Amino acid sequence: MAPFLNLLRSRIWTLTAGIALTLAVLLFAGPKAIWWLLGLGLVCAIAERLLTPPESRASLPAQRPQNLSVLPPLTQLLLEELPMPVLLLDEDQRVLFVNQWMRALLGPGQERKHVSAVLRNPEVLAAVATAAGGGQANVPFTVPVPIERHFQAYATRIHVDPPVTALLLHDLTAIRRSEQMRADFIANASHELRTPLAAVSGFIDTLRGHAKEDQTAREQFLDIMSIEASRMRRLIDDLLSLTRIEMNEHVPPEGRIALGDLVREVAAALAPLAKPDHIAIEISADAELPQILGERDELSQLFQNLIHNAIKYGRENGHVWISLGQTPEGQVFATVRDDGEGIAPTAIPRLTERFYRVDVKRSREKGGTGLGLAIVKHIINRHHGKLQVESRLGEGSSFTVLLPPAPPENAEKTEAIPAVT
């Protein structure tokens, strides 16, 4: 208490002396008063410094650091490279530090802003307040724009001098999307199976009832039941195939395959399906194509789906063109093109989604399950390739599969034989 009273007395004395000197200057200095005032300010500053006792100056509150000097450089480097968004706040809840992942989320120039101006989510601000009070908080929150993203926010107090509040974000977007896709998949699969099952059950009840002795109705209903049973079988087969492909998607294929021969075999097997609509299948391929590393059965299924789709959705008396070659970058490509009605640009990004159909009614009439292009996508992923889709309404569509060539056979690693001495 005594140092504070001494400091207060010295400040009052300095202020009184400054006012008296200022009045004297204004009375006697005349037009030159401005220069006297400037000199007076300097004198007062020096006087305050000289009149303030050292122990009083030491008792003044120290200004809090406005940077991360309280943390070692190695710690700052680790926080910068930590693969999750990190934000540090000072005692006034102003931003001291954001790492590269947080900058990517919030944008640059967040330093020295109050946390409420940076993160406007009430749950996150409540978690920060809890941590600032010495506790810990762990809350989920969602960033709705520009793309919906989900996070888990963890806030805690770091006991350094002065203390720092740390906010870490764990990105749950991929997990939430995966959960949503799984739920949608189960709902869609149930719906796809429920429709043919309901039809078959209804026809069975009809055959047991008033149509029991009606030969014409019985034959008609049995034909429809056979179609619906085949549809369910195709759906179950595609579901099992998709599950098997997804389970092995992380395992790289090892077999060496000549893609041109494989595509010709698939096209020959599907040629009978093109005859009823008088669709011609034409194949052109470069003379010397490198082999690729692949699983033969999966690649056969891939091109069966693409060529079959081109036949189903092509024009009557039309064409399906298949071309194979090599890009300037060395990738092996196979393009399947039809002259059908084409696909709207807004639908192209969703073509490989499970159960997505551009035209649901037409797809079901053609026997589609909505899983063909999803299977194609996962097979291409396993083979480290890419799928490119181009389409114009009224002009047809083209699906291009890009696959890396197989390395030369003599490039395989061999164990070194030790020299005999």
C-alpha cells in the first residue's frame, strides 16, 4: 500500500507543477508560447521519471506480451506443422497464433482479433470461456458455408507465463459423410429390394385368389414375377460385387494384362445384346499398347458395365465406338462412346454415386440397378486410374478410363548375390 501512495503523491505533484508552469508560460511568453509548451512536455516527462521511486516503478503492472515469446521456437514449429487446426489465445481472448491448417479454415490475418470475431459459433465460444477459467471443454460444431464441414473443438488452458488458451479442431467431415453415405446406402438398398418384393408378393396373392384358374393371367403374372426376381438377383449380385471390390480396394493388383485383348473379348460377349436394336460396336486400338497391372475379372466387369450402358442408352440403329491408345503422359486409355440422348451437365458429377440414376423409370425398364458406375469407380480406384466423363444432350456420352502402364518386366527387384572372394 505504501508504494502505491508514494506513486500517487508523486503523480499529483508532477501534475500540479505542470499546470503552474503552463499558466506562467501563457502569461509571459506571448506568441512564443507554443515552443515553451513543447519544452514543458519534455520537462514533465523527465520529471515524472526522476520523481517516481524505483520500487514504485517495479510495482507497476507489467504489459502482457503480444506474441508467442512465452513458447519455445520448437514448440511453435510443432504447432505449425501439426496436421489439425490450432489456435492460441492470450488472457484477453485475442488470437496470438494460428497454424497453417487453421489459416486454411479461417483465412489469413486473424492475429490480434478477438476470438468472437474469428469463430462465431456459440458452442465454441462457450468452450473457450470454460478453458479460460481453468477448465476443459470438448464440443462438436458445424461450419455451414461455403461447404458444410463438421468439427470437434477441444479447448484447454496452457499454464505458461502468462497463461495461454489453446483451441484444437478435429475435422469430422469425412466421418460424418461416410456415416451419411452408409445410412443412405442402406435406405436405398432397402427401397430397391422392397419394390420388386412387393410386386412378387402381390402377384402371388392374386394367383392364390381370383386369378387362380385364369390361365392367361397366370402366365402374365409369372412372366412379371420372373422379371422382378431377376432384378433382385442382379441387385444382390451388384451389392456383393461392390462389397468385395471395396474390401480389396487398398490391395494393388499384380497381374499383367493386355487391355486391347480384354476389351475385344468383352465387346464380343455383349454383341448379342446390341443386335435387337441394330447397334454396331466398333473398336479401334493403337498397334503397340503397353500392358497394365490389373485384376482381369474386375477389369472385365468394368468394361462390361461401360459397354452395356452404351448399348442400353444408345440410339436404335446407332453405334458404340471403343478406342484404345496411350496419352502423351504415358497413360493407357480406353474410351467408350455412344450416340444416345446424352447426360445433363448437372448430373455428371453424381453418376458414380450408388443408386443414382439420371432417369429412374428408364433405368428400371432397362434392368439397371444404379450400382454399375459405382462399381466402375471403385475398380478404377484400386487400379490407380481415373474416369473422365464427357456428354452433350442430344449428342451422346463418352466414358474414358485412364490406367497407368505396367513397369517393364526386367525392372523387378532382385536380391543382390554377394561376391565370392
